[in-house]
Amino acid sequence: MVKIKHKAALTVGGVAVFLIAAIIGGYTYYRSTHFNKNVQINGISVGGLNEKSALAHLKSEKIDNNVYLNGKLFLKGKKTSSGFTQKDLSKIKQILKKQWSFFPKTEKVSYQITPSNVSSYRNNVIKQKLKQLLNDKNSKLTAAVDAHAVLQYGKITYTASKRGNQYDVAKILAAYDKQKNQPTTDIKKSIIQPVTSSSSQVKKQRTKLVALAKRTVVYKVQQTSYTLAGKDIINQATYIGGKYQIAQDGILNEVKNINNKQATLQKGISFKTHAGNTVDVPGGTYGWALKSSDSYETISAAFINNSGEVDAASDIYGVGYLTYGTGYDNLTNDGIGTTYAEVSIQDQRAWFYVDGKEVYTTNIVTGKHSTNEDTPTGVWYIMYKQSPATLEGSESGNANYSVKVNYWAQFTSTGCGFHDASWRTDWSSTAYLTNGSGGCANTPSANMKSVYDSLSQKEAVVVY
């Protein structure tokens, strides 16, 4: 009897173990083939479903494509299919395996899958509409103002930052992309925040500006070198977006001072005549000056690039036919050098010099004095030469004339120059008073070739 009872106990125990194992196995199988309660795929609940049911549920869902900012509808879209197909079953299996746990989990877990047949409507239409809408609204909102460092004559100051309420379009679009497969997009509103003076960005600006203030640039004008210190000449500068911006005022003031000291353009000179007398001659078209805008570009670029020394030769300008200036290389004789033409209205004569030596002289007839057509006094230059030439213009008693000459060398912007005058019969020293030219220096035909050959473009013509 005892043995029988023992066998019965073993049988009952075996059955119990089998049942427990079967229950555990069945539970484990179920848990491994079904999603936890609060699992979502692309924002759609698949809790409690197996892989096939989950796929069927995902395929049946429609995406409304609405965009919300902080839970408030911002952009309404049209519904499209979820884009899930049978090809996505393997992806769902991977998530099912990933989320598996022996004991049920109740916390909300969301997974993202890119469906195999996702609609392009969301990226090509809604995203572009969202971007446009954000930009349109920003045009009516207040922009944030960043703080930045400012260099002023060697000292660093800071502008104040100001808050705005414009949307941070880039961040919102980036957040949109992260939710691109969800049926509804709810994005946290992001507002552009200003850069403050304590930021690393502004600290970098300060470092760059301090370095700029310590630089010096040597600006060479002819044979004179001007050492320009950043702390003295830069009245204002910033370093924003990786680029220096240097204000013009401080540099232009220095350029003005240099022009006052050295430039010759339209400045009168004290001229020593052929007879050894000194006369004051007003300025004309001859000469050069630093062009403010070009000098600013040269000097500011030298500071930015830390060039050290730059030459002003490319910054000069002039007036008349040669707008790039004349006489920059002439350092003697008040800037006109040693090759020039001398015209005396009183003497009615002209002298021509090459390298300081007189090479030719001739009598001339200048502009008619009685009709105020005098050849203008001043420091001019040979604008161009032409042989032969046709002269067209007007003079007192002759509204429109056109004459041919063998040689022509213009020296004023108003059309005065040296030329032969075969029609002239009165070559007396007083002819200019009542029978002068229309303003030119009439030259005897026999002498004009020598005059023409002695002249060169750009050389000074001093008329007094």
C-alpha cells in the first residue's frame, strides 16, 4: 500500500510540473509574439498585437499630415496612406524582438520605421508649406538682436542683445524631419534666441578685434611711408560671421591728411619760368590724388590680412582724359618733374623741356582775349596726341567749325591744345588780343612737327 501511494504522488507531481512548464512556455511564447501594452510604431498603437496584426493595423491607418506647434494646429494637411506594405513585416519583427520583456511593461515606448511606400507629399509639399508659413510669419514678428563686440580706437565695447519672437525655422524643420513618419506632427515651438555678450561667440569676436587693434600697416605713398596703427586709425570695427567689418571714417580721415600733404591734383604751383622768374600758377587737370574709396579698400584689407606694408600706387586717380592720374612718379619741381611744356600768354611763346633741358621753343598765338576766349592758365597735361586730326568746335563768330590739321596735342578738358594753323596770317605777339584762337595754342606749321615730337602723353603743360 505504501508503494502504491508513492507512485501516485509522483504521478500527480509530474503532471503539476508539466502543467507549470506548459503555462510558462505558453506565456513566454505569447510574450514573444505580442507587443507590450503601450508600444507605438510611428505614433500608432500596436499594444497587444502580434506582428501580422500590427502590420495590418499600420497599413489601415491614414496619416492626416497636420502640423502642431506646442499642441496647437499650425498647418493643416490632407490625409495620405501610411505607406506600410507587406515588405515592412521584417522591420516589425525586429521591433517586436527589441521590445520583448518577460514581464509586461506599461511605460509608453515609441519606435520609428520608414515605410517602404511612404508618400512624397509630406516632404515635398507639407515641409515646404511649413517653411514658407514660418518665414511669412517671421516677416511680421520681431527679430532678435545679437550682442557683438565693437572695436573703437583700441577699446572694446559691446552692443546689447534684445529678445525677439521670430520662429527658429531651422530647428522646427529639423524637428519635423524627426517626426516625418508619424500620422500627426506635434513640434515644440522654437524661438530664435539672441547671442549675448557673455557667449563664446562674442568672446571670440573680442579676441579677433584685440588682435586687429594691435596690427600696424605701412602705407607707402611715393617715397613717403606712413605707419598706421590699428588702435589709432580704426574708429570702429566688428567681427561678425567670421568677417571683419572696418568703418571708413578713421581711414578716410588719414587719407585726407595724406592728400593735403602730397597730392598734386588741381593744386597750384610756384613755377620758375624760362627767364628765371617765379610765378604762381593755378591748378588744372594735371596731377594725382588718392581716391578715398580705393585707399580705404587697400588699407582695410591690409589690416584684415595683416599684410604689413602696401603701396598706394594703385589708389591714385586723376581728371580729364587720363582718369588714373598723372605725375605720380614725379618727385621734383612741385610734382611736374623735368619734362614739361611752358606757355607764356604775355610772351606768346612756348618752350618744351625733356629731362630738364630745353629741346625746342616757338612763337604761338593763344586764345582771343577780346572775346574772353583766352587760353586758360593752369597746370594741365598732354591728354593725347593725334596726327593728322580733324578739329571740330565753336569760337566767337564761328558757331560750328571743322578743320583738318597735321598735328594735334590736347591739354585741357575743354578742348585746348597745340596744333598747326595753316590758315593764320597774323603771327604777331599781339595777335591774341583781338585776333586770337578759340582757346588753342596756334603753332606755325613749320614748327608744329618739332613741337609734336617733343611732347609726350601725360607730361605737364604750364600756362601762365
